[in-house]
Amino acid sequence: MKVAVIVFPGSNADLEMFNAVEDIMQVPVEYVWHSETDLAAYDVILLPGGFSYGDYLRCGAVARFSPVMEQVAKAADAGKLILGVCNGFQILLETGLLPGAMLRNRSLKYRCKMVPLRVENNQTPFTADYAENEIIQIPIAHGEGNYYCDQETLARLKANKQIVFTYEGENPNGSIENIAGICNERRNVLGMMPHPERAVHQWMSSDDGKRLFSSILKTWREQNGAAINA
């Protein structure tokens, strides 16, 4: 198994994502620059948080034209696991790999805090080690985390169980239906605003994000047998 952490100009959570893979999954992981045009060597692709291209125009709008995103789309079509966190989620939305759009927080303020999340769907490659409806603690850090979609899209998300995480209690950004993370219909692409890579050790105030990474590893093992270090 080999993991890619995509790095755009302005990425700032790539090191944390890299460290989470090393610490929890303990598999080979590499940084991949946004100009890369071949991701064939990687089994899992992670898009970290930050401010890609300075968030010019709107979050993720410029990054979606990076050469690497065409390869990310091909990897998604091939069934490889794709995770976008915070700015990575915004990029997946702009690219069309996930439905909907991201708006400014309803408060128009940047929010950075630990928040409780409900695991709405534990039948995905990213949530297999969680219990359904489990409440977990994961931090957020964003100014544009207000997820929005039209009612037709929302109905599809609900019908297909594509809503993976929701905010429990306070909605910190105003997102529709308290949505914190969604997946595609095939379940192999997940976008979420909270940062699981910042909650993988108890000294981080929560290690609830650890099981997202262990879920990815567990899924890959089940699909590929004993060749985990290949």
C-alpha cells in the first residue's frame, strides 16, 4: 500500500496528514506536488487542508485546474480511495467529484475549535472502525465550511446514505442539515471539513480521528489480502 499527500501552493496541513499516515497506518507515504501527472503508483490519495492558491476566486476554484486533479479524478473512477479534508473537501466540490458547494460560515467568522460529530454512516471505507451514530470529537479550522446543495441533491444524499458526518449540537458554520462530511455514491471519495489528522493522539485532546485512518487501512487489507506493504 502506498499513500499520496497532494501538496498545492498554500497547503498547510500536509505535514499533519503525512504524520497521521506514518503514525497510524504505518505504510509508505509521499508528498506529491500539484503539477504531477501520474498517480498510478498510489493506492490512497489525500488532499489536505490549507489555502490552495491563496483561495483566490473562491476556495478550491484554482486548485481544481491543477494537473494532478485530472489524475485524482481518474483514480476515483478506478475505485481508489480519495480523502479531502477542509480545503481538500472544497477542491473535491469544485472538481465535481462530490456534489454541492461551500459557502462562507454563516457567522462570517473563522471557526477553530473541537466539535462533536455524529457518524451517520459507518458502512464506508473511511468509517468502518466507528459505530453508527457514534459521537466523536474532531477539530475544525475554517472560514468557508458552510456546505450547501439544492433540495434535489440533498434528497439523493439522504437516499444513498452519502451523508457520512454531521455536526452534533451546535452547527459551527450553518451547513445544510448540519452536514460535516459526505461521500460519493461509490463510497470511495470522502470530503469532510473537520480535521481527523489533528485528532490521532490523546495529547491532541482527542484521538477519535485515528479510526478514520485505521478504517482506510482495514478496507485496503480486505480488498488486497496480505500484500499490505506492497
